[in-house]
Amino acid sequence: MKLYGYFRSSTSYRLRIALELKGLPFDYVPVNLVKSEQKDATYTARNPFGSVPLLEADGRDRAQSMAQLEWLEEAHPQPPLLPGDLEQRFTARELAYAIATETHAVNNLPVLKYLKDPLGASQDQVDEWYRHWLARTFTPMEERLAQLGTGEFLFDTPSLFEVVLIPQLYNAHRFGLDFTPYPHISRIEAACLALPAFQRAHPDNQIDSPEYSGQEQTI
């Protein structure tokens, strides 16, 4: 497999986590979003969405991270990202898709760039926008986690939810979100970041990161 992505892209981060959790070997190919390499004609010929990640697997190029994650789960079911229990599978999807559709969709790089140019928003206004949409989803998510009485993870082991959550939390820290109201989310984050699979997938441990030193860092 080859994963084309960007070290700080939350969707690329999702795929790195999933591949690491499943123990699937892959080659990582950087695509520099700042330089708009995802819009290059050679790249869009393979991925018309002009986005990352692009997953090259089994002779096919696959786009869109949530669809890629579902494909990985079906093509490589062990170890699973979705529990065997029907209701638990729903819960994992409920929370994962809340992040993917309600938070990430309005906070991804093209939206943030559009806010600044042509709409003329300042960086402070963009940061406030980002935190607003984070809180709009994180607040009910925290309430749902409290209802469920979660431990270190949503269930016994990291699931689709954690795969999608952790990259969004990485960005939340970058944009200065106050995590005081989110103790359940913070506990799950700490438990995930203690695992080698999540550490290997972390942006700082990618070859296109300015923080990359050639040696894996413990996060």
C-alpha cells in the first residue's frame, strides 16, 4: 500500500492511525498542501477531488478518508476498528461521523483559506471560527461519553471513533481550544497517545514534518 498525505492533515492522520492499528505495512508519500501539490494535474488525474489522503491499494486509487477507513475495515477486518455488537458499532460511527461531518467539514484547510481570502477574515477571526465549531460538536460528544460511562477508550480497544477523534484533537490544541470542559475526551486522548500505533502515526513522526528527526518520538 501507498498512502499519499500531509503530515498535519487530520484526514491523512486518520489513515495512518488505522493502518498502524491494523499492522498493515505502507509507504508514506508526502503531498505538500501548502504548495498545493494536491492540485497538480498528475495528482488530480489519480484523485479528482484534489485532496489527501490518497490510498493506493490492490491496484486502485482510493479517495475520501471515511470511505477509505470503511474499506480497510472490510478488506482487513482484523484487528477490528468496529466492535462486533451492532449497537456499539452504531455508537462508534455516531461519534466518528459527528467529527467528520460537523467539525472537520467546516474547519478544513480550503474553508479556512476562503475565510481569509476572499472574505477577508483576520487570523484571530479564523481561530475563533475554528474553536466555535469544535465546541459545537465536542460539547454534546462529551455528554454522550459521560452517558456511556467510558473508560480509557470508547470500548475495550481503540475504535473508528478514536481514529477520527485524535487527529481532530491535534488540531484543537493548535488552535488553542480550552479542554477544561472535556475530561472524558481528554482521558481518551491520553490513553491513545500512550500507544505505539498512535505515536508512529503522529504528525511529528512523519518524514514531511519539520519536527521529524529520523527517530520516532514518544508523544
